[in-house]
Amino acid sequence: MVKKLSILILILVCIIPLIIIPLVPRVIDYVEEIRYPEDNFVMIYLISMSDIQLSDTGISNGYPDVYEGQASGMAIADSDGKTYVLTADHFCDNFDEMYIARNFLNLGSILQIYDFYGDYWDAKIVMQDSKLDLCLIETNMPISREINVAEEMPELGDEIYSIAAPLGFGGNGAALHFNGQFSGCDGSHCYFTIPAAGGSSGSLILNGKGEVVGMTQMAAHRMQNVAFGVGAAQIRDFLTRAEEELDADLL
């Protein structure tokens, strides 16, 4: 009896793995490794044409030395050969069109977008929302991937991250990565424990799946390791309206 029982156990030990192993791939969810979207990250400069010397267009040979504003941004979508970059509107709001007034000529402003590698691309503002502090820029910069907007916000305390250019640091193969935690929304703003400084405005905040959950729009003056701004719902609403107005696929 003992001998027969031993044989039965041996058979089961040999056969059960053959049954279970083929089933393992079906019950384990496949999780793609998240790749940080450096190729989508951009540095945006706003330059007054009045500040550009005639001998220097300021459009090539490195980053501009004189500019009115600098922000971060990220290319989120490609539609009909056009790439769309999302950033903060308080940066875009300083853009001036050229105009002539009585005894006065305003030469206007130009936008310069530099990608992760330091290459320059043409750009123009196509939609703004001052209330949400969101701005959409169209450029001819190609992208290899699109960035999705999350359907919902992370859980309180979940890890989030961003790529930004505070104080203009970044570009030419460098991109500053910041990690922190989602700290909730109070109805007016969403809070993220991510360092921020001048130039960080417009940097998108991503969850662990690489989806957009917010944007750095402000930082506390004496506590610059907390960024706050709009959340995924507001960004999704803005892009939905932009899709209708621009007839572009953004979400």
C-alpha cells in the first residue's frame, strides 16, 4: 500500500507542473516597462523680436541668451503630421503678435521649441485657457510615441514623476527627472510633492503607467518641493475642446 501511494505521489509531482505551467501566462497580467518620455520633453522659450539683434536671429546655434520667458512642456499627440505640445498658459499669455499703433511698432514675439537633443523646431500657439492655465502649441517636431491622459487620478500617496527644466537646466541630452507622491486635490488645485522652480511651469506630471495626471503650474514660494496645478480631468476637458476646435486627434 505504501509503495502504491509513493508511486501515485511521484506521478502527481511529475504531472501537475505540466498542467499548471502552461496556465501561468494566462493568469499573470503582462506589464510593459514604462519608459520615461524624454523624447517628448521640450523646453520652450518666448523671445521678443525687439530684443533680437539684426546680426543674430536667435533661432539657431544653441539656446537664446535673451528671452522673456522659459517653460517646460511635453509633446502629447501627433495628428495629421502636426505635433501638439501641452504647457502652462501663464507662459503663453505673454506672447505678442506684431502690431502697429500710433507712433509705435511692436515687433511681437516668437516661440522657440527645443527638444531633448537640443534641436530647434517651429511652433505656434493654437489654443489657450487662462482659467485652467493650459496652453496647446502646434509644432513640426516629430515624436515616436503619444502620451495618454489618465482616466482618473492616482491614489493618495501613489508615486508620480515629471520631467522639467527648472531655471532652464536641461536639453542637449539632459532632462531632469523628479519623483514624488500624489497628495490629493482640494477642489481648486491638485498637489504633488515634486520640486519646482522658475522654468518648471508646464511640465506634465505622470503616473506609474506613464499617463498624464496633472501639470506643474505653481509652487509655494518658501516650499518649492511641492508643485500644484490642474489634474487629469481638467486636462482631458481642455483637450476634448481642442479636438473639436482644431479637428485634431489629441486623446
